[in-house]
Amino acid sequence: MKTTIKNFRTEGSVSYEGTDDKKESGRSLSYETSKDIDVPERLIDQIIGQEEAVETIKKAAEQRRNVLLIGEPGVGKSMLAKAMAELLPREKLQDILVYPNIDDPNNPLIGTVPAGEGRKIVMNHKNRARAQDEKKNLFMMLIISFILVLGFMVNQFLAAIIAAGIVFLALQQFRPRTTVMVPKLLVNNEGRQVAPFVDATGAHAGALLGDVRHDPYQSGGLGTPAHERVEAGMIHRANKGVLYIDEIGTMKMKTQQELLTAMQEKKYSITGQSETSSGAMVRSQAVPCDFVLVASGNLQVLEGMHPALRSRIRGYGYEVFMKDTMPDTPENRDKLVQFVAQEVEKDGRIPHFSREAIEEIIREAQRRAGKKDSLTLKLRELGGLVRAAGDIAKSRGAELVETRDVMEAKKLSRTLEQQIADRYIVQKKKYSVFKSEGGEVGRVNGLAIIGDRSGIILPIAAEAAPAQSKEEGRIIATGKLGEIAREAVQNVSALIKKYTGTDISNYDIHIQFLQAYDGVEGDSASVSVATAVISALEEIPVDQSVALTGSLSIRGDVLPVGGVTGKIEAAAEAGIKKVLIPASNMGDVMIEKRYEDKVKIIPVETLGDVLEHALIGKGKESLLERMQKISDIVPSIMKKPAMH
């Protein structure tokens, strides 16, 4: 028999709507602490919840394909790139050497040898050069010694010293340069067991593509040979490995074009990147750069990507959209248990977690997912909570992290947005920007989200005044509204006409989002706006102990919105007693236990439901009756057959 659980969060377990059983967090794996969990050795096996992306990376690594990873920050894009380097087929890694070019010093020569041989070659050349210099120095010392001995024999010691000095300077000036030119080890892969992984995120052109250093001493024999000034770029150090670039769309178009050339040719010459530098005169032979590109970013990054570069990735590789949540199943909760064990092991400075503490981390993953039956995959932030809880346990000398440490860590590791929201609530309440008791006409406590999940109170005021235009009234909204928010406000007029029968063409309706200095975007304030406007038109007070959120269709249905958990908690912090949310969002509610007794959550499906709970005082019942009659009349009219 299926049961519907109305208590959406209980201590020690998580309840689900419409399931046969209560699924308790962390009940599949047999463990007492995170120390009992085996952490996989391979990075690819440590990636949580991205099964499709993992399979794609495995295929791409096997065939050496380029990959574009798109997703929210903290979902594992860089970890996938590092894992790919471990998975690449074992190829013979190479050391890259740059040699002087006797015929054209500004065109150094490039040579490749098996990994580990480069250093031996350089040392061999250095030893030969050193031996040659020692011979020349010995010859010079013999000549100087002969002059000094001769001067001593003829009793002209001062003249001999002067003659020896002149000879020394002459030999230094005219001595032939060493014939052994030592090559420079450009890329050294000695001792490397896996393919190289190079993170080129944010690299400028010189660091990415290679550069030639400026030489201030270009004449008089004091200059540094051109080949010694050549510096390898990240594309060259990633030869036979992975080149990872996050937020690739922020890279200059010219640099992206050069990167595309390197990908296509698998080799790229190094030259000075500054036109005013002497390095611009030097251009090496083509240097091998046979790398696999793993680029990443969010959806906005695609706008800044070079079309040809993206086409190259799409045509010779894969594009992957990363998930930010995964289904809340026992198997996936086990993966989060593994995640906690991994974070403890990686950090190396915090204690292991007790079973109860891990279950609290899983409950937080449910809350941060923002929707029912889901777990967040923004694991970088969740890892921050793990480390904060570990720090708290360590500071009190505990051997294990307990539930109380996790609860304390949630307070200490609040996001900047949450800290701002908390101060906002205190400040606005102090100066009566919003009220949490009594009734007031045309004023509603809306709810909004800043950042990812931090809720705030968004007071909204409405006033109806006689229209200034002879043709029709207008809806005037202020508060830096975004496009979607402005369209949502306009849609309210259709709802008012339908549900109240009021002809708003005789009114100018002013709507103000109080002190919304950072602007308002989205349509989740539609319910609040409609309630404020109807209250102003009908002069019926709104209960100020109520806060509300929800989107409205033009038919008056209350549609689901995001961030309901954060909004409810913000309302509770502000002293609000009741919160109206879309009925379809009830499964998304995962408020902390300390808020459960502070606020009552009421699901609503239509604008009529909203007004029934939000309006108070004289005129409410007559308005609801009038709305019901209109609602009954409209469908019956629509059902009548059309007349021909």
C-alpha cells in the first residue's frame, strides 16, 4: 500500500512522497565510520554521479578524442580531465630538445628523443664543452706562466706582469668560441609513468603557445644564444597527454585560432609573443604538441568560443553536458558515503566521519539539490562542508566528526550570499521595510533567492490610482526588473480581469519592489504581485505574517519555482508564520529541523487559493465568492457550441 508522507524531513531519516517505504540515508553500505570505506585508486572511479560523462571520457581517452565539458562550477569537470590523462593509452613519451642552428641562429632546431634521454644528451654536451674550455684555459695559463718566468729570468718582472695582462686580454678577446653548443632541454618527461596533464586555465598567449625571452645584450658577444632563450608553451608540455582549459570562452579569439592550428598540425613553432622584443626575431622549427584538448565552462562560455575551434571538438570528439543533481537512491547515497571518505583521505588533516555525521552530509546534499528525490552533484561546495566539519572536530580534539560538528560547520561555512541575506533580514526588519504581523492594503512579503540557494524577503507594494491617459490605464513597475520579471508583471493584468471582473483600464497600477537595488529577475514573484495588486484594487488587507512565492500562468494556475527551501528558511528567520508555495514544490522542501516549528508551509494550486490564505478582513469573502462565480461562468461559456 502506497503512503503519502507529509512530513518532508525527520530527524535521522529522509521521507519521500508516494513511496512504499521510508528510505533512510546511508543504509546500504555496512560501515561505522568513513575509515571503513575503501577509496578507489583511479581518479575515474572517484567521480560521483557523472556516469554518462565517465563513459564518454573513457571512449575519448581510448581513441584520443577532444572533449568539451559544459556544466555548473564544482561538478567535477577538472577531475574528469585529470582522470582522462590516467586513461590515455600508454605511448612512448618524448623529451624535446632545442639545438642551435649554425646557419641561421634565429631558427633553432628541434629534436625529440625517448623520455629520460634528453637530460643525458644535455649533460654529455655540457661535459664536452667543459673539457674543451679546460684545454683552452690550460693553454692560456701555460703562455702566461712562460712570460712571467722569462721576465723573472731577465730581471724584468714588472714588464712581464704587464705583458702577461696584455696577452690575457688578447686571448680572451680573440679566443674562438667553443665548438660544442649545448642544447636546451625544452620538455622533460623523465620518470613520468602516465601521460602529462597540463592545466592551462587563464594562461596568456606566451605561456600557452611558447615564447622567446628578450635579450638586452644583443651585440658585443655578450648576448644569450637564441636557442637558450626559447621557452616551451603548455601545448608543448602536454605533448602525448591532456591539455585542460577551463572557461575557454574567455580566451582571446586570436589565441583560440592559434590553439586550433596547433590541434590540427600537432606541432607548433615557438616565437616571441611581443613584437617589441628581440625574441620576435626568433622562430624555432615546429615543436611537437600532439595533445588531447579537454575544454570546459558553463553554457555562457559557448558564446565566446571560436566557431572553428568548437567545430573541431564536435567533429573530432565529444561534447558533454554535466549533471548538477542525481536521483536520490540508496546506490547514489552510497556514492556520497564514498565521497566523504575520499575528501577525508585527500585532505589528510581532518578526522574520519561517524555514520551519523555522514548521514547529515547526505541530508545536506538533498537540501542543496533544490528538488525532490535528488542529491546535489555540486560536490566542491559539499566538500567544503566536509572539511569545515573536520576542522571543528579537530579543534576540539575529537577522534571522529560527529553530527554536531556538521551542524556547526553549516553555520560557519555559509556562502557570502547567505551572510548577506542574514544581514539583509536583520536590517530590513529593524527599519520596518517589511512587516511580519498585522494587515496592510497593497503590501505583500514576497520571497526571492540570491546566489544559488540563499533566500531573502522581497517586499512588494502596489497602489491603484485613476488613469492619467484617456484611452486606458497602465501598469508601472519599478525596482530594476529584468525582462522575464517585467513580462510576468504585465501578465497580471489578464488575471485580474479574469478573476475579479475589475476593469483595470480605468487605473494606473503602480508596483514597487522595495529596495531591490540589485534588480529582480525571473517570474517567481508573479503570485506576490497579483496579490498586492488585487489587494490595492479591492482595498482588502494582506496578512503580513504570510510570505509567498510562485509563478502564475495566465489561466491563474500557480506554477513551481526554484529555491523554495532557502525561501522558507529566510521567511522563518524573518519571523513570518506562514509561507505559501506552489503545491508541486512540496516535495522539494527540505528545511532544517530548527525551522519546522517556526513556520507553517501551505501548498497552493490557484490564485484563488493564494488569496484565500493571504487576504484578511472585510471584503475577503465577497471577493472570493465573486471570483468563484466568474470562474464558473468562463468555462461554461467556452463549452457552448460556436454559432455559424
